Amino acid sequence: MNLHPMHPAAWVADQLAADGWHIRELLAFTRASTLIQAHRPGQNDIVLKAGFGSNHVLAEIDPTARPAAYGFYWYAQMNETERALTRADFRHEAELTSAATGAEHVVPLLEQGSCERFDWYTMPHCNGGNFRAFMDTGKDTGHGLSILADVADGLSHLHQRGIIHRDVYQENILINQGRGLITDLGAARRTSTPRGPEHRGPEVHWPPEYLTAFHEATPAADVFSLAVLTYRYLCGDIPRLTTAERALITEPLGSAVTAALTGEPTSRPGMDVLRTALRTAADTYPH
């Protein structure tokens, strides 16, 4: 992998290389984290997620070189307290990912570790990309619904383990050998412990209760978000529940999606109802 030395992710790659990782490709670089395709000598490629992103990186650049770094990204410099909180959040994400490992249709944690300034964990490399790319490259409707049914299954397993995802959308669904897997527990919480701010939003895929009770969101939030994604996949639009668009969703899936999009969390069907409706709908299309 050839990164310009002033690219904000280059410092992360250098630290990992010093720890023995062979870096193949930078997959993503966000405000909070870095995803890299890498391997150890003699082993297969994995995806390594490092808890270090563009909001951290100024502190690791020599002060005389910092002005040049602004040519790559806009980012804010965190103080040490903010960096410590962000590191604690990443460790929480890794802990939940470890707790979810072994659940069907959930991307597992393979290994985790630390560098001096950040932590990391690794996951299998999923060869089919994410669901946004799947949607953008033309639709095999039955296959897409089957992927979403897999995700419903994965979310159901998370809920059984006391974990609520809270951020179900296209990029957090990966495809491996044609099957769907849910990933990225960065926003997740345990059902036993409120976590995060009370107020979040709005985002297209987030349920209305995030405006007042994000920190206590229930599994019904994941039901809503998956219903939003199903609607967008089949109708090509955010949920408006117009008669014309609603007609594009066959029964019984249409009724399950409509019910899952209700504003009151306790009135939504369970994830098992949505999963069964997705699987039934998938089976009506040829593969």
C-alpha cells in the first residue's frame, strides 16, 4: 500500500507495520477509525479496524508539518480527555463484537490488541462488499431480500445476547459468499445498560425515539431501521408509504414493513416477524 506520508492514515499504517502487520490496502478512514486490509506473514488477509481516525491525527503529526495535512482532510483536534473517551468507546465496541462472536450472520471478532496510542481488532474479509454497493449495481430482488433476511437473523441473535445494534443501514451490512452479515457495533449497547446521549438524529434510517431516548433504545429500533432499508431497497425511496410505492412490496412483507415503521416502538412487530416475511418474499423470486 502506497500512502502519501502526509495522509492522515499513514501514521496508523506505520504503527501497525511496526507491530508486524503487512498492509495491503486502506479500506476506509473516518473521523473515528481506520479500516485496513492486512495480514501477518504466512496468513490470509483480514480486515483490521483501528480505533484511530482523522479527529485524532493532528496530535501525531509534527507541529511544523501540520499545515500540510489540512490538504487531505478537514478534521478537528481532540484534547487528551476526548481522546481517552473515544478510546474507551472503541474498547466497548470491541468488547461487544467479541460477545457477539459466533452468532450467525454477525461479523465475528478474530483477534484484538493495542498499540501505544490506539486499539484494534480484526474481522474476516468479506468478499462481496456492502449492501449499498449491491443496491447500486442492479438488483437481483430475491437475492437482496435473502440478504436482508440474513441480517434480520443476525440482529435477532444479537438481541438474544442482550445487544441492540442501533445503526442498521447499507454500509453496515456486508456480503460474503452471497450471504448477509451485520457489522459495526460502534453504536450498540447492552439492553441492561443505558448508553450514549439521550438525543440523536435525525437520520433516514433512525427511528423517531432516538430524538428523545437514544440511550435507552430497544430492539424495536433495529426493527424500524431494517424496515426502512427494506422499503428503500424495494421502492427506491425513503419510506413515504404512498399507495404506489406500497404496492411494490408484496404481501405479507408489505404489512410487516408497514407495521415495523410505526412511530411507537411497542407497536412494532418483533424481529422474527420481519425475518419470516423477508424470507418468504425472497422465496417468491427466482435465484
